[in-house]
Amino acid sequence: MNAATELPVILLAGLDGDRTWGLADYVRRGGYAALRKILETGMTQEQVIAEVKKSDLRGRGGAGFPTGLKWSFMPRQFPMDKYVVCNSDEGEPGTFKDRDLLRYNPHMVIEGMIIAGYAMGCSRGYNYIHGEVWTLYTRFEEALAEARAAGFLGKDIMGKGFDFELFAHHGWGAYICGEETALLESIEGKKGQPRFKPPFPASHGLYGKPTTINNTETFAAIPWIIANGGEQFLALGKPNNGGTKIFSVSGHVNRPGVYEIPLGTPFATLLDMCGGMRGGRKLKAVIPGGSSAPVLPADVMMDCTMDYDAIAKAGSMLGSGAVIVIDESACMVKSLERLSYFYFEESCGQCTPCREGTGWLYRMVHRIEHGQGRPDDLDVLDNVATNIAGRTICALGDAAALPVKSFIKHFRSEFEYHIEHKRCLVPVDVQREGSRIYVDHAAC
């Protein structure tokens, strides 16, 4: 959690007490006041969506799409069932923020989903929870039971004639189910594979009905926005990047963990909050938005602020806010080998470019890492990655291709050294001394 700091905190505020996940503690912190404000003052659906639009809240799951605009796509007068779905299938390497929200602050997510249901005229919602952390599912179920017993869920909520029911759905750890349409397929009991689009979920989603899908952190921000106003939320960040954002920081820092900072905060400030570089080593590179985001070298990253637009301008993505910090002891070839294996292993196999291409990428990088690289490998790698990106049903192909292209672009000399000298540019003793997250091979 956040270290002591004067920076504003919303989603992680007050989570240093006992049983912060319980209803009593959440209500003590002002929980369900936003829902009460909506129902007791008679805010219309349009007014709720307008506040979310004012906030410049962008989707916190990776794409960064404006939340209020996304909600406005829902056909609110549709006469049949409509659904609100929370994507808590957090499975990308380096990403671990949503699990802390579900573990310590589940009622904030629940309240946000209820408000979303009201704003879009939905009567039912689902939270798809990553299956490899069972305790999150049970804790969310306990929070749902508390909310129902208190009258915040179910029929005639707070006696105001609004009905909304919410369920937890336990996934089984497939990374591909983090893609929104594969997630819907999984909830429906089918194999979790992405759907062709169009049609989009807003018109043809869960069970063929209009559906809006947002990330856990996105829903968690909604109660504060409604209680305090969209303009105040926007003021915490910067234009087009409203509010605060949770970052999960891992890698070679002294205090890896979950940190909430206003969007637009310099990366150097976040690095200081994490205690700086471990062992006093130099920063080499940063993956700023989860393993699918292009890597950035240290000099570029140190000039960046942590927001969607600045990171995009630098050539990467803010993504889910998973910051992977890499120091000078790391072998970039070995790092890419690990990432490439993950996407090869997690491809659902539906699209030929991804099913075959991710295997080619991994095997070529693996060959280079183990001293068997060929002079033309780097050009072939770049070509294969180019022919995967943009040619698959979902973005997993891009997620596999972008790291390859960026690693070669920024650290080509390391790959060339591996190919020419059949060993790593970074000495073995430095790797072993400086890193516990990279495993050394004989070729290094």
C-alpha cells in the first residue's frame, strides 16, 4: 500500500484498520453514501453518466477508454435484461492491483457496480474473478451477502424502487479470459475464446443482451466521483487523465507493492515512493503498463509522467498500471524470453498468426538466449512480430508482438552480442548478485 505521502489517495484510503473489507468499516468511511445520494435526491441516469464524463475517468483495465462515454453506449431503454460486468480476471505478469481492492475494499467495487447498473438501467451484474486466487472469490461473496442483508442489493434497494442483483463468477486462471468477450463466453459456460467484433458487447454481450464491461479499479472510483463530483475527481489528475490511479510496482525496487498516485505524477516520484532502486543499482529499463506494454529505456522513462498520454507519447502504454522496473543486472534477452514464453503458453489458439507466431517468437528468442542465435534472427523476429500485430481477433497477438519489437528496438546491442559471442553482455556474477527474479542459464 501507499507509503506515507501527501499525495491524494482515494481507493486505498482508510485501508490500514481492522477488517477494512467488512461492511461496517466501509460505511464508517462513507461507504454507500454515493448510492444513497443518487436514490434519495432522484438523480437521473443521464445526470449520473454526466458526472462520470466530467471526471475524465478512463478505463483502468488497460485500454484507457473514457468510462462515461462507454456507459452512454448502453441502450438504456432496451426492454429486456441488460448486464454490468466487472473484469477482475487479473492475470498479466506484473499486475496485482485489483486483487488488493477485492481483498481490502470489496464494498467500494460493489457500490460502483450498483451505481453503474442504475445509470445504465441494468438489473443484474457479474464480477468475473481471477481463478488462481480463491480467497478473493470467497471474500467478495461475503461482501455481497453483507450488502444484501443491509438492503444495498436485491429488490427495492433502500426502498426507492430500484432493483439490482450482483453475482461473483469464479474463473480458472486463463489469461485469455481477461479479454472482455472471452470473459463473457466463460460466464456463459463456454470455452473462453474471444468473439469476433462487431457486434460489440454494448449491443450484443452477455447472453446476447446489451452489456457494459469495466475493470475492477474503474468501478471502485465511481462512488467517490458521485459523492464529490466529477470535476473534483478530474482536478486530482490532469485533463483527459482524471483522478488517481493505482500502480502495481514490481522488479528491482526496494519496496515493491501497490501505490496510488494522481495521474500526471512524474515517474521519478513513484520510484522514490518505492524506495528507489534495489542495492543502489542503476535503472536500465521500465515496462510501464504490464508485460504487454513496450519496454522503455531508463532515460526515456525518467522524463515521463505517469498518465495515458505521456506514456503513449514516449512510445509505450500505461495499460493496467503494472510497472516492472529493471536494473542494470538484468539480461534483456532472458527477460524477453520469459515474456515470449508466457504469451506462447497463454494463446488460446483460435487465430493462426497468434497460435503459430507466438511459438516462433519464443523459440527464436530462446535460441538466441542459449547461444544458438543466427545473424538474421533479429530481422526475422521483427518481421514475425509485425505480421502478428493487428491480425488476430483479440489483442493477445499484439501483446506478444509489442514487447519483442520494443526490446529489439531499444536493446538491440544486447541481442547482437548474444548472437555473436554466444553469451550474455551482462556478466553472470552481476546477474546473480543483482537479481532474484531472473534465472541464469549456462549461455549467460
